[in-house]
Amino acid sequence: MAEVLEAYPGAQRALFKNYHIGGCASCGFRPEETLADVCNRNGGLDPESVLENVRAALEQDERMMIAPWQTKQLLASGDADLLDIRSREEYEAVRLEGAQLLDQAMLQEMLAGRPKDRLLVIVDHKGLRSLDAAAYFAGHGFTDVKCLRGGIDAWSTEVDPTLPRYTLE
């Protein structure tokens, strides 16, 4: 499974969405298991069909990504909102102008009253966790959600090289 997750970063989301595999302790899997092992343990699923669904999920993930330069244009025109899902410490250290930090209050406000069809661009550190957040918002009826490809790290190399880069330990 480690190889599947490396080749298809969204595989765990796809497995959980389609088969309820990998989302909790009772349906989880170990990195050393094979896809065939996991399929066999979950009702004898066909590994090729499961892998095809994982590949389709990767294509969906790619469609949800937006390049930093495109995001910059949309923000400049006022056609998108930028939601930062990093930690408060990361946000306070380095942030994109106009980005709003997602906290519990902001989440409740968004779910209760934000127009669900307005473009929402989600930013994280390197573009890895934003797809999970996008899936969450899509599951709550948001129809135009994108993820900043490469996160704030890509922004600092492709759009604004003066924006400090950082690493997490």
C-alpha cells in the first residue's frame, strides 16, 4: 500500500470514498500490505477495478488544482477567496495577502453563510493536505473549490520570490 499511496497521493481518499477502506482504525491498512491483500480482506474486491478507481481519483484531483499564477490573477480580479488551512503559527509567520486562516469560527461561518458557488482556493504548505480540505467543502455543497498547486511553497518560487520559504520539523 505504501507504493500505491506514493504513486497516487489521493488513493486513501478514493479508497475511503468508494469502499470505506482506510478512513478509520477498523477499516485501515498497513503500509506493507498489498492492494490485493486489502481487497481480499474487504469482501474480495477486484484489485484492478479498485486501482482503476484510484487512477480516476487522481485525474479528479488534478482537475481541482490551480496554478499559482492563475490564482494570482483570480485574486487580483476579486473572483476568488483564498482559504489558508495551515496552522496558526505557519500563517502568522508567512501568509498570502488576502488569505483567511481556517479556524473553527471561520468554518462555521463558511458553512452557514458563504455562497457555495463562489470560487474558493485552498492553500496549504506544499499542496498535499489541501485536497482533503477541498473534498470536505465539496461534500458540504461547495461547487467551485480549487487547491493551490504546490501550496504556499510554490507561490514563493513561481509568483513572489520575496515570500519566505520554510520547512516543518
